[in-house]
Amino acid sequence: MTTEQELQSLFNKLDGDQDGKVSINDLFLSPGLSALISAETNTTSPQELLVQYDSDKDGSITFEELKKAVEKAKNLN
């Protein structure tokens, strides 16, 4: 389980270009952080995370989309 602040910090680390979105490339470039995201969202891969939670289908995950995924997995304090 993680707090919203911890999740925001993790998101910021993954968002290398600071555009407010985490792309599939960002996830693959940070395998350790990607594994943590997968654990917190109960997904098995970055692709599965995008398929399930990329609500606007732009090929990336915003903080709000990530937060919803973690909440759905019941891993947000």
C-alpha cells in the first residue's frame, strides 16, 4: 500500500520529460519502478496497465489514471 504523496513521487520519477504523462517507454526505461507500479495496480505488465487504465487512449498514463488504478486495486492509503 502507498499514500497519495508516495504515488505522486513515484509518478514524477517515471515522468522523465515532466509532461504530466507516463508513456510505455517511460515504464520500460525504469523496470524497477515499473514493477512497483504493476504491484500497486495488480497488473502484470506496462501494456496491461495501459490497456486497462488509459481512459483517454492516448498511449500514456496520467497521475489521475494511475491513482484510479491503485485505488481500484485497494492499495492507496
